[in-house]
Amino acid sequence: MLRVDGVPSETKKQLQEAAKRLYGKANASLLVRSLIASHLSESEVVASPITAADAGDTVRVELRLPRVALEKVNDLAEGRFSARNYYLTSVILAHLGQPQLHGDEIEVLRRSNYEMAKVGTNLNQIAKAFNTLVKMRGDEKLPEVGKKIASLRREITEHTGKVLRVLEFGTTVWEANGRGQRQRKRK
């Protein structure tokens, strides 16, 4: 038995309404169990990552949507700083276990890494000045502050490395397709 506390009554009503639409019963528990089962079955599928070569080998697919749905897709794509085709491709790939980052996520991660790299550079300068002072005093043993600076530098390096790996994995299609932007035809 699974019990979830802290769910507002409005959320419960929304879950019941969604369950009614999907299953014909206003049973929020049924909906939640279904969502959990769906998530677990998706997470068990281990797909091999998309490579740059895979992302470059594309096939054209025609999709027909109601106009109102297309307008919503256009708005969603624009809000994520992505072209419509890239947005739709990323939604499909996410469903297949190959999530791709959108333009807004890529920009935030790149900016974050840039700022962290700047902090790392400043930290290196502080460490160099600190080490110079330690040597001038004639201490052979590195004080606790120096060890903490080195530890912080390692954490920053690890963090920026993780972000770069996320960017590399989550932008394969983005990079292969011209950064997710609309391609203009040359005259």
C-alpha cells in the first residue's frame, strides 16, 4: 500500500477528473497507480544513446495535427527557444527514452558552467596567493584552509564535467540539426 500525504484537495480533484476522463471512474488511486506503472516500465527500458551519426541520419515524417494543437505546439516550442520540428522530435525521443534538452535548458546549463568556471578561476588565484603566503611563512604542512580550497576546486571541476556530459548527451539532435533553429533556404 502506498500513501501520499500533503496532496492539496484541489490536486485530488484534478486527479479524479483525469481518472474519470481516462478510465470512466473518478478514482485518483487508479490513475496514480497507472502513472507509477507507466513510469517504471519506461525506466526499465535501457536504450542505447543516440550518437551524432544517428542524429544526422534523419528521415522525413509527415504528421497531421488539429490546427489548435499545432498552435499549442508552436507556443510550447517558442517558449523553450526551440524550432517546432526540434520540439516535436525531442518529445518523441523523450518518450523513447532518449530525452533531449531544449534551447532554454541548454542556455541555462551553459551559462551555469561558464559562471562556475569563472568561480574556479578565481579560486585558483586565491589558492595561488594562499600557497605563496604559506611558503613565505616557511610552513611545510598545508593548513586546513588550503585543503578546503583544493576540495572546493575539485567539486567545481566535477560539477562542470557533469554539466558538460549532460549537455553532450542531451544535445545530440540539437547539434546535428543546426542547433534546433529553423533552417532558411538559400536563394
